Amino acid sequence: MPVTKQEGAATATDDPVAEIGKQIEVYQRELDRLNSTASFAYTYLVVAAPTLAAFLLLIIISQGLLDFTTGITAALFFSLLITCAYLVITQPAREEKARQLQHQIRRLDRQQRNLASGRRGEQEVAFALQWLPKEYIVINDIQVASPGLGAQQLDHVVIGPQGVFHLETKNYNGAVIISPDGQWMLLRPGENGLVREGIDSPLAQVRRHEMVLRQILGSLNVGREVPLVSLVVLSHPRCIMEGRDPELTVLKKDHLVSYITDYQNAAKFSARQVRRIALALVRAGTASGTAAGETDGG
């Protein structure tokens, strides 16, 4: 059965990538304005215009005491002094503000690229999940909430005969190295060779999502406890994983469908129960992503 489209609460204006882009444009315009007004020539012209007007007025009202050539020379000289004094006083503050704007632009640009990369990874995983058998229901990009625990944004939730699979997607381009004690590190290509950097383990994020999901699933009356299986999915095609997380199941995107279909436990939910669980999750939050429905049979 084709995937059923569901209207979400999010609109184009709620797009975080687009919102960051707008903020970058605001900061860039302010930086351009700051740079354009910082030049000596611009400042001198701004100061000279009213100064010349003032001296021309003095020439007129002085009734010959101040000749034209002297007045113009004095106006230009005073404009030069005022311009130099103004730049000496304001330039340090202007340069500091420009540095702050450049820092904000770089920070937002990194954030925008990370969000765009994460979105591409989620789309890749959503596409892979389309090849699950028809007895599975997939919900992509949904925000769920439960009393006392607030709302959590979930990348993907798969509901099937074995229970609920909660998927957290990471789109790392490089080698993800996991130490035996659960520390994560990313080895990625940089301008001057490979760059080694520590990254946050998704463990805390996954546990927060599990708390909300367990509270929602615990309120269901489907005759038994609904098993919850959490997976961290590495979606980037060039990502390499080394090591094993002691508390998380981490796998590449290309192994995801087979892992879910081969997963064995004591649960065996009927198609009706699977739909009931999926409906409860959709009602518990606002679906803001691509779909909530049954996947293609592949």
C-alpha cells in the first residue's frame, strides 16, 4: 500500500534551515553596511557636506569679513579634523562589532550546514524504510509529547509485529570511532588532511526520546507491554564505523531494513494492533515530516 501523506503543522516559514539563512542575510547586510561606512572617503564626504554648508552660510552673513576661498579652505580643513577624530574614536568599536558579526555568520553557517546535512540523512533513511514489508508502519519526523516530560523530535519511528523501533539518524561524513566506554570520536577529511574531533554520544538524546515513548506506549491497552527498540542509524554513504557502543545499537543505513525484519522477540502484534499503536503515536504529537502510514511492500 502506498505511503499515506499527512498534513503536518510545519510550514515553509517554520523551516529552521531557511530561518537560519534569513538571519545570516540580516547579519551580512549589517556587516556590509558597517564596512561601507567605515572608509575614510565616505566619512569625510558625510562630514564635509554640512561643514561646507555651515561655512558658506558664515561667508554670506559675514558681509565680506570672511572671503570665499578662506571659508572653503577652513571648511575642508575642519572636515578633515572632525573625520580623523571620529574615526580614531569609533574605529575600534566598529572593528569589534564587525568581528562579532563575522563570528555570528560563521556560527550560523556551520549550524545551517549541519541541519541541512541532518535533513539529507533523514531523507536517505526515510527512503530506505520504504522497502520494509507492508506489515510495518513508518512515521518520519514527528514531535511527540507526554505529561511532565515535554516534547521530543523523533527522526523515525517504525511500528511492526515486534513492537516499536525508534531510529535516531546521524549523517556523519567520516569515520565514527567508538571506544569501549562509549566515547564517540569523528575522523573526517579537512583542508590539511584528516581532522580528529570528539562528538557527543547520542545516548542521552536516545534515552530522553525513550522516556517519552515509553510513557505514551504504557498508556495503550493492547493486551501486553509494547517493546521499544532504539537504533542509531549512520546515514552517510561514506561513513565508516569502528568500535561498538556498550549501550546503543549503532548500524549503517544499508543494514537497517534487514535488522528490523530479522529482529526476534516474544512479541507478535497483529496488523490491527500495529495500526492502533501507530495511531496513538500520531495523536500524541504533531507529525511535521514526510509521512505517517504504511510503507510500500518493496
